[in-house]
Amino acid sequence: MKTKKIDRNQTVRLATAGILTAVVIVFQFIGASIKFGTFSVSLVLIPIVVGAALGGKWVSTWLGFVFSVIVLLSGDASAFLTIDPIGTVITVILKGSLAGLVGGFAFELLKKINTYFAVIVSAILVPMVNTGIFLIGCRLFFFDTIKEWAIGLGFENAFTYMIVGLVGVNFLFELAINIILSPSVVGAVKVLSKKKH
């Protein structure tokens, strides 16, 4: 019987993906209870960036997908599910998965220049893509309802409401937390892994 030689990097990548998957699930359920404005804060974007740095683009894409599934299961997207279930599922799955993929690609492209710089760029892109896809989904699938919400809350137009009311404070908070914590976590993990060798 032939035995396959175990690739250490592949094993580490798989273990990293498993651990960070659990962190994504816990962070999303915790984050779902912390509200800034209309929606909850995505603390889960931090492990997605960490996954990009430690496991590569497919790990970060997987983590973004898991984040999306938990958003749907946690009830965090319930307001939109009642309006357009298919549009909600498409928007939520794409925003998380593409955020992970773009963050992972950015890290891989820039890590040759400088790892810290690559983490910072990834930490900026992940919340930008996540929020950008959400806004595109709002425009494509929920715009008539959002116009009603905007008028009901006294906004002069739906676009102002989408930017200020739906994503404004959340996006800025997520971006700041991501930029501050993601490089710190990646740096700490790298220091700890060097001490073990």
C-alpha cells in the first residue's frame, strides 16, 4: 500500500482554515448582537484577512463563504429575506465570498513587496468589497423598499439613506477595526510560529 507524503504547508493551511472557520462562526454570532446603526458589525472580517495572510486566497474565500452562510442562518439578513429571498441569498453569498477572494488575491500579489503592507491592503479591501457588493445588491434587489424606508426616515433620497443609514457607521467601524487588528493578529501568529521552530 502506497502512503502519500504529507505536505506540511498543506496540513498547516487546512488546520488554519479549520480554526479560522470556527472563529468566523463565533465572531458572526457575537457580532450579530452588536449593532451600530441598522445592522450588526462584522467582526468576522478580521479572520478573513488573517486567513488570506496565513492560508492564501482559497482559505480567505472559504471563510468569506462561511461568513455569508452564518449571516443567512443568524437572522442578520431577515429584513431583506422578507423582501426578496433569492436576491438576499445572492447578495449575501457574493459579498462575503468575493470579499475573501479579493482580500486573498491582494495579499498574495503584495506579500512579495512587504507582508505588513499586504495585510493592510487586504484589511482595507475586504470591508470595501463586502460593503460594495451589499450596496450593489440593495440597488438591484431591494431598491423600491429602500426608497420607502428612506422617505419614512426623512432622507431626501434612497442613495443618501443607503450610504448614511445602512452602511455609514458600520463600514467605518469595520474598516478601522480591520486595519488595526488584522495586522496585529497576523504579526502575533507569525512571531509565535517562529518561536516554535
